[in-house]
Amino acid sequence: MARPRKSERDAADIRLANAFWTLLEHHRLADITVGMVAEQAELNRGTFYYHFKSMDDLIDRAIEDEVLGNGSILQNMLSLIAGSSTANGFEAFIKQDMERIALLIKQGGMDSFSIKIKCLMFGTWKAILCDEGEELSPSTRMIIEYSTSGVIGIIAYGALHGSGEVPPEFFLSFAKNNSDFLVRQIGIAQGIPHEAVLERVRATLRIAGMNDR
């Protein structure tokens, strides 16, 4: 397969991802095909397969972008923990990223999305809390599962009942309380002092370029 020129390559994956989100507004997740995405993006199937192995690969990367990317759920949660999040930042997240996640749940079902997001959360917290060769304790994994399920539950409620049913100020308050609970409990479960957990979170934000504190 011919390698796309750099300018084409840089734009194509974004166009394909945006095409996927546009199609998801009107189609069930299971009904969206490679051909539909390529046509919506005004690209050919070869370009799709240059960037993504399959529709599942595109979906996984779309979810990962919403969970881990700039302005994502995880960035906002870590910023809350670090004490650097703002109401404006959360409002922007709710307007776009939360709506996209709600759309995934509404059009694709809760189960597959829930599993994917929890796997991403486990991986991220392992990177934050564990030194090389260490693992998250079973208690820590249960706390992360519990905390993440609460956030997913609120997003799913908004997806089923309309985003207006989850006021931004309520979600911000819930997320703040949830984050405070999470960081304290996982510190206890993992045997790491509270301030050490906070410093690891801040270091992760700095390394990722999300926060300069």
C-alpha cells in the first residue's frame, strides 16, 4: 500500500475519527461500517486501513481519546485531584466529551464501553501508583472500579434521559467528591501516603503536558 504524504496522513486520521462521530449521531454503533466512515470522510478504504486495522480499532482509539486525551475524563479527574481544575474546564468537557461518551453508550450499549474505560483507568492508575514490577492491589482495583462505575453511571443516565438531566454544577460537585474519595482510598489500599499520591498525580500531569504545577 502506498504510504500517504505526511500532510495527507496527518489529516486523514482526524477526518476518519470525525466522520465516525458524525455517523454515530444517526446510526447504531453496530451498523457503522468501514465503507460508511470512509465515504463520510471523503477518503478511500485503503486510507482507512492505513490508519486503523478495523472498525473495532477505530472505536477503541476513539474511546481512548475521549478517556485519556487532552480535555478528557481522566485529565479532568486528575486535575481535580491535583487541585488545578476549573469550572470552565469541566463545562467544556461536559459540552463535548461527555456528550460523545453518552452518544457511544446510547448507540452502542453500556457493557462494552464500561469494560474499555475501566481497563484504561486501571492501566493509568497502575502507571501512577506502581513502580516497575509492582501491581495494583485487589483492594485498589475494587476502589477504582467503584469510582469509575459512578462516573459512567451518571453519563449513562444523561445519555438515556437527555444531557439536560445532569446539570454541569451537579456533575462537577460529584466528580470532585468522587476524586477526593478515590485518591484517599487508593492511597490507603496501596500503602502510599496521601501527599505522595497527590505528588504522583501532579507529576503525571506535568509529564503529559496537562499541567505545569
